[in-house]
Amino acid sequence: MSEPSSPAWPPAPIRTERLVLRESEARDRPACVELFSSPEVNTYLGGPRPRDECERTLPPTPERRPGLFVVECDGTMIGTVELRRREIRAGESAIGYLFLPAAWGRGYAAEACTAALGWYAAALPAEPVALYTQSANTRSMRLAAKLGFTEAERFHKWGAEQWKGVRTPPA
Ligand SMILES: CC(C)(COP(=O)(O)OP(=O)(O)OC[C@H]1O[C@@H](n2cnc3c(N)ncnc32)[C@H](O)[C@@H]1OP(=O)(O)O)[C@@H](O)C(=O)NCCC(=O)NCCS
């Protein structure tokens, strides 16, 4: 039997010790506005979007798409993890993450990414996953190393050094 091209979507909510990974809901909208307009969150992502623009333009239920998980802690959204094949790079699978500053420094991002990578590997066991981040983004670089990503490439884009890591699931 051949491997599926991507995991079935949406999966049942994924529960970890402290978190739930699920699709977005209308009640996540304020946290999404905060995520996109926060200067801290967007320091290495091209800068924040104006808050009033986010308030005006975000749909009533924040965008849902395959591979995009809202991460919930104690009933409230604290960030997102996205893991899917990206058309932009020849169908490469890649992970990305955004967490609200109040949730940093507690291991939540590592816990959520580990769960998402496990979900992905269960459907696509041999699929390597890429991770792109600015090399100056030290929190993100530490997280990438913790998750088992190793350096594949460094390159300059958007006026900064970008780092590409790759993680191949254990055989
Ligand atoms: C990148 C980002 C997700 C990292 O978040 P983070 O909270 O630092 O990452 P982790 O979940 O790995 O947490 C690690 C920290 O939690 C601490 N921690 C506390 N309790 C912990 C626990 N129970 N388990 C594990 N770590 C714990 C660790 O000691 C570590 O602390 P340190 O930062 O002082 O070294 C976050 O900074 C972010 O969202 N940045 C903005 C978006 C962005 O730049 N994304 C990158 C583009 S893909």
C-alpha cells in the first residue's frame, strides 16, 4: 500500500501532558490578533502587523487549513504550530511555530512541536521535515536543536541570515 501524500485532516484534538492541539475556533480570534500584531513575536518574521488592521481583517473564525494547529493551554490559545507540505519548495514538508510571549520559557513550544511531529510521522514515517528560522532568533534556534533538527543550509534572504534545519524521523 502506498503512503498518503499528507496526514488526514483534521485529526481528533491531540492532547499532551499540558496542551491541546486542535483546529481554530471563533474564541481564538483575540489571541490571533495579539499573535500577528505583537512586536516581540514578529521580531524575526518581518515585523508586526498593525493591530487595528488585524482587528478589522481577521475572519470571525481564524483561518483553518490542513496542518495548522492552534495550541491551547488551560482552555486558552497560546500559539500555533503548522506542519505540512509547502508547494513553494517543491512539496517539502516544513514546520513553523508562533507563541505568545507570555507562554515563552515554559517548554510549551517544544511540547507542542513534538506532538505535531509525532502526528506527522505516524502518517508519513519516512518523511523528512524542514524548519526555517533566522539564525539570530536564538529561542527558535534552541528549540530547533531540542527537536532534533540539524543544519542543512544557511542563506541570506529578507536582509538577514536564514537557517534551514532538517529532521529525519528515526528508522
Ligand atoms: C521560538 C519560540 C516558539 C520559542 O519558545 P520557547 O518558549 O523559548 O521554547 P521552548 O518551548 O523550547 O521553551 C524553552 C524554555 O522553557 C524552559 N522550560 C520551563 N519549563 C519547562 C518544561 N517543563 N519543559 C521544558 N522546558 C521548560 C526551558 O528551560 C527554556 O528556557 P530558556 O528559554 O530560559 O532557555 C518563541 O520564542 C516564539 O514563538 N517566537 C516568535 C515566533 C518565531 O520567531 N518563530 C520562529 C519562526 S518558525
